[in-house]
Amino acid sequence: MSKPTIRIAAIPGDGIGTEVIEAGMEVLHAVSERDGNFDIDAETFDWSTQRYLDHGDFMPEDGLDTLRTFDAIFFGSAGDPRVPDHITLWGLRLKICQTLDQYANVRPTKLLPGINGPLAGVGPKELDWVIVRENSEGEYAGAGGRVHQGLPEEVGFDVSVFTRVGVERIQRFAFELARKRPRKLLTLVTKSNAQRHGMVFWDAVFDEIKGDYPDVTTDKMLVDAMTQRMVLKPESIDTVVATNLHADVLSDLAAALSGSLGIAPTGNLRPEKNVPSMFEPIHGSAFDIMGQGIANPLGSFWSGVMLLEYNDQPKAAARLMQAIERVTAEGTHLTQDLGGTATTREITDAVLEAIRQSNA
Ligand code: ATP
């Protein structure tokens, strides 16, 4: 029988995205070679702000149709000081997520061995969460407008859109994920005391469906209180589900608590698997360190772990995660965001070596 092939569309994008995706592809190829049970067939696309400045678009007109032919998308970052962020975001990253309806954004956070986060006395046992972010509507639905522009009575408004389909499918996804985790605890985060329509709706849907998951323990938090719980009682959290905006903010806090924005991965998933899902480090373009060869590629590598898991290669995914953890545990190859002096090349080489030395 021929080996399965994972077809990957690599979109490095802007800033350090180009550096960490190049390193990430090297590592993915090495895992596939070491594993021997599947191949990787990757194509790299130059869709970026530079392309927008040169040609007037971030991707070709048929770009999304091209992406549909792949199994997975490996994305770097979108953002460049020469173009306003909302143009870049909607022109590239959100265009992909929204058109392909990758509605479940999954963000694991774990303190890796050897890495000291900012919370004293908190280690890998206390900080091991998955945040599930609604990724298709809510506060980032793009509904709103600007009226009377330039006049004294000018207004700007964004309308949050919460549909029953959208709310129920993300909450059910989070319940399913929570039941596969050792602690089987799901926390619903909203702001239903102040926002009395959409947020109360989120609470109501949660109460309606939770009976279908009797093995999952649940609780509810207001988003402001959740920030305190993350810092003061991290061990009390397991799986979290929240709206697009709330989970966006909470997952940046989570990334900082796990040591650095440079480590955290994410998957923009289409659970039906009828279109490719997209995997990316959660950090942005980081123009301040671009081109210096010092970007931390671990967020990209960990996103590669998620890509492999999602494309039915759990053994290879575990091998890559172990290689990452082995390198962080040794502590000799950490980039400057983690207090070290290693370059992107050095840490990539260390992970490549750990993959080669990994058990069959
Ligand atoms: P964007 O506007 O595209 O979201 P940004 O530059 O405003 O990006 P981030 O890239 O999210 O913000 O990161 C903020 C800072 O954290 C960066 O300026 C950089 O100093 C640091 N940082 C982020 N990612 C990494 C990384 N992978 N390696 C090292 N430092 C990083």
C-alpha cells in the first residue's frame, strides 16, 4: 500500500512568519523522514503584505480554491507597519479562516519542561490548559459601519453576531475536547452580567446542551474574573470555551503565563474536515526582531505538532512534541524571549537532532 501524503500549503506571510515557517517546514520534513509512514508534499505561497504592495492583493483571485486542494495550511503571520493592520488581517488571515469556515480555534497552553513562566511556583502540572475560541462570528463578524465620516456627528460601530448554529457548534466542540482530557473540566467564559443579549444567549445554549456530556464537569466565569483565576489559581483550569474576542485576549495572557508569546501554537479547525484546517504560531510579525535570525520557532514547531495530530499522524505528532520538550528541558538552546541567546538556526538544529535521536 502506498504511504499517505499530507499536502501542506505553507504561507509564511510577513515579518518573522517567514523565518519560523521555514524552520517549521524543515522540522516537519524531518519528522516525516524519521517516522517513515507518511510523506509531506509542501508548496509555499508568497501571499503577504509585500505582495499586496506590489500587486494590490494579498492572494490571487483563485487563492482560496487553490487552498481547498490541500490537506492543511501552515501559516506564519500577517502584519506589516506599512499597511493598517485591519486591512492585512481581513485581506489574508481572516479571509482564509472565514471563507473556509474554520470555526474552532484551539489554543493549547502548557508550561514546557525547563521553562520558567512568570508565575512563581507554577510548573507543567499546574498550567496545562486548552482555550477554545469561536472563530467565525461574534465580535469579529465584521458587521458594522462608519457613518457621517469626517463630520462632528461621525459614528463607528461593530455589531457582535451570535447565531445558534455558531454558538452550539463551538460549545459542543469544546465539550468533546474536554471529555478527551484527563480532568474533563470545561469552563464557559462570557460577560453575561453586562452584555445581556448575546452573552446571556451563550449561557443559555451551554445550559441546554451540557446534559449531553454528563462525564464533563462544568463551571462558568465572567471574563474579567477569569483573568484573575488564570493568574491566581491556574491549577483550577482545564478546558475553556469563549467568544472570538474574549478568547483572543485570554489566550495572549495564557501565552505570556507559559513563558513567551514565541511558544504558543494554534489550530484554526474545520472539524468536518471537508476543507483544510490552518495551523499557526499565535505570535504576530514581530518586526522589531525580523531578519535577525533570533525569532523563537517553537510556536511554529508546536503548530506543526497540531497539524500532524489533525492529519491522523499521532505518533509523529508525539515524536515532534517530545523533541521540543527535550530541547526546552536541556535549557541550552533557548532564544532571547526565554532568557537565552540561541538563534533560530541553533534551536532548529537542536530539535532536528532530537527528532533523529528519537525512538522508533
Ligand atoms: P502583529 O502586529 O503582527 O500582531 P506584533 O509585532 O505587534 O505583531 P507580536 O509579534 O505578537 O506583536 O509580538 C510582540 C513582541 O513579542 C514582538 O515585538 C517580539 O519582541 C516578541 N515576540 C513575539 N513572537 C516572538 C518570537 N517567535 N520570538 C521572539 N520574540 C517574539
